[in-house]
Amino acid sequence: MNQSITPIAKPTFAEAVRFWLKLGFISFGGPAGQIAIMHTVLVEEKRWISDAKFLHALNYCMLLPGPEAQQLATYIGWLLHGTRGGLVAGILFVLPSVFILLALSLFYVTIGTLPALQGVFLGLKPAVVAIIVLVMVKIGQKSLLSPLHYVVAAASFVGIFCLNVPFPLLIIGAGVIALLARSFFRRPLRRLRAKPEPRRRRKGIS
């Protein structure tokens, strides 16, 4: 069934709590990997939130200062269950990592180097990269809907990785381009709507 017409199944609060707790333990790969996991589970598997709402929330969180992945989790938790949902999602997103980091620190202090653990992390990196690339392609297919979108995405990629352009400048530039394109395409539509329709002559009855 097409995802756009599939009904959204709102979870119970207990189901959401279990997911946010699980996400805190499996969210490897930094913000990109965490966002990829949330999109895969929340949008594609569980269908707790629509793809349009997920992308809308992601756009807002990318504009805010701070960790966008945690902000996204908090916002989605708020969408699902209000204030308590946002608080639980935001806290559980980081709480498991705190305890894991504390345990690893104590283990490192008492035993020393952890070659086996380093090997585990090296094995996780390719898997995380694969998840990020897969979700990036899926989101791109649903977000890049016109040639202008592809041009802006390509220019942003070059600006970040080749020219080291600050991220806020890219956001401002993309917003300016969107406003200019919107006004440019709106004018012809207004002119077409403003043109009076030609009057049709009524044929008399002979």
C-alpha cells in the first residue's frame, strides 16, 4: 500500500516510552545516524508519524541551535503525547548514553585499553554509514521534487564539503532562493488568473 494513503497508527504512551528508551541504546552514528534510525522506525516501520510531518519537523530542528537529533526526538514525542511525551523522549534519548559512557569510563580506568571494544566500533561504522546513505536517498526522493531543489541541494553539498561555507549562510541562501523562485513563478499565474475570459457569442435560435 502507498505510504501516503496508509493510516497513521498513534501509539500508546507506554509503546512510545519503550521506543525512546530503545533508541537511546541503539542511536549510533551521530545526528545523521540517529535521524536515519528515527525515520526508518517511526515513518516506515511503525507509521506513527507521516513522512511529511517528519520532514517538516526536521526542517525546523535543523534551523535551531543545538543537537538537532535530540530536538527532533523531543518534538516528535510532543506531537505524539504532548508535554509529557516530549519530556520523556528528550530525556530517554540521552539517558542511556550517559550510563553507557560512565560504565565504559570506569571499565577503561580499571582495565585500560579496550581493543575488543574498538573492534566493535570499527565494525559499526560501515553499518551506520549504510543506514545513513539509504535514508538519505529515501528522503531525497520525497523532498527533491523539482530541478530547483536538486540545484540547491548540490550547491549546499559543495558549499559544506568543498568551500566550508557556514551552515547558517547556507540556510539563509536557500531561503532567499526559495522566496525569489516563489515570487517569480507566482507572477505568471496571477497574470493568467487576471486575464478576463473571452465572451462567447450566444447563437440565436433560427
